[in-house]
Amino acid sequence: MTRLLLVRHGQSIWNADGRWQGQADPPLSSLGRLQAFHAAKAVGAVDVIIASDLERARDTALIISEAIGVGPVVIEPGLRERSAGEWSGLTRDEIEVEWPGYLDARKRPPGWESDESVLERVGQVLGRIEEEYEGADVLVVTHGGVVYALEAEQGVEWERLANLGARQFELRDGKLTIGDRLILVDHDEITVPDQI
């Protein structure tokens, strides 16, 4: 059995602005870097760290890796966020102007990547993880959309996942079993270290 902790990256500059990202690649904000540094204390013992190739996830993983002394970080493009299609870079207000009622109705724009597509590519990555790291404790730094798709497949109702929120899973013989949701960062306790 392989134990997985799937973690949403730290706050990006677009998260701070309330912009939908999808596969766009904005960097972490200063707060996002602090979140990653503080989250490292809550990660626990892991054998390997794997991350999406998008900068906000990759840099979150690198900060955690340095803090806990586990590395190098393995980069997996298949762990990218879902494509947000024509909503990439837009705020909720901008979306409401161009696509009135879509958000409330949970409708999506042209180019939006379906859960089925996300699950197919993430499933391939999980297969490689099980093959290469069977029996390990694996930290996977990814994106909210990836975690949401995996939760939906397990019958879990959608609930927003904060930056540095996480979901535990177990992987055995190609079957994924869902565990608890965790919060790795208490935002009231974030302090500025000498350097990160």
C-alpha cells in the first residue's frame, strides 16, 4: 500500500487577486511562500515529494523539500491543474459579466477540462507512483481541481480546499481509497522566518 498526501499549492499572485488560473502559470505570492514554509512542519515523514510542473505547485514542493530534507522533488506534468478554458485569468465578477449565471448554475466555459480528462491523466501518474514508490509515504503537491476531481470520483461532495489544504489517500493494486482532509497551515500562526 502506498500512502499519498495530496496538497494544494500555496497562494499564487492570481489567487490573491481572485483570478481563475487553470493551467496558466503565475508564481507564488509572498504569503504563498510563507504558507509552504509553515506547512512543512505539518507534513510529517515522507519518502518522496512529487509535484505538478506549474510554478506555484513546484515552488511549494521545493520549499517543503528544503525544510524537511527530502528530495529531489519529482516533477510530473500530469498533476497540472485542469484547464479553465476561457475563464483563465478572469475574476468571478468578470466571468459573471461575460457568462451571466454560469457560476451559480455550475456551468463551465468552452475549453474547460472535464473531470474525466483530469482523472485519466492523474490516474496515469498515480499508476507510475504506485509502480515506482510502492509502500512509500508520498507527498503530492498539486492543485485544487485535481483534488476535487479525485474526491468527486469517490462520491465526496464539493467543498472548497484552501491553499495548503490536503487530502489523504491510499493506493493499493491500482485502487484509490480516500482518507481525511487536513489543513497544513493555521493562517493565524504564520510568521516571517529569517529567510525562505
